[in-house]
Amino acid sequence: MHFKIVGPVANVESIATGSAIRERKRLWRAYGKDRWRKMKGTADVEFLDGTICHAEIHWYEAHGIGAKEYKIKRILD
């Protein structure tokens, strides 16, 4: 599912940090060894067909590397 985040991400909170992240070793290999966090928040997203909706999104982020691998967990509209 390809999408683009439109506007700011709101209600941002951390879900997991450190060894609680199951994908930590894969993230280290792909992007670098740093302090990774799994985050969640809500934002408006636009799909390839032009449809815009409000959704809960999850992603991984690390200081100095930034946010990676956004995914939609559920549509809120």
C-alpha cells in the first residue's frame, strides 16, 4: 500500500524502545546502529488514487537517522 503523508503527524507517542523492538537487528543492518524507537501517531494520508483519509500510522526512528518505514495500521475515518 503506497501512500504519502499530507500535513503534520499528531498524537505522537513511543510504542517501544531498545530491546523491546523485534526488528532492531534488521534496522541496524539496513540503516545503522543507533537508539531506535517504534513510534505511532495520526495523520492525513493520500493514496495513489488521490483518496485522502485520516489514519493511524506507525514508523521507526532514530536520532541522527530520522524516521523510516512508515506503515498504516488503521483508517480512522
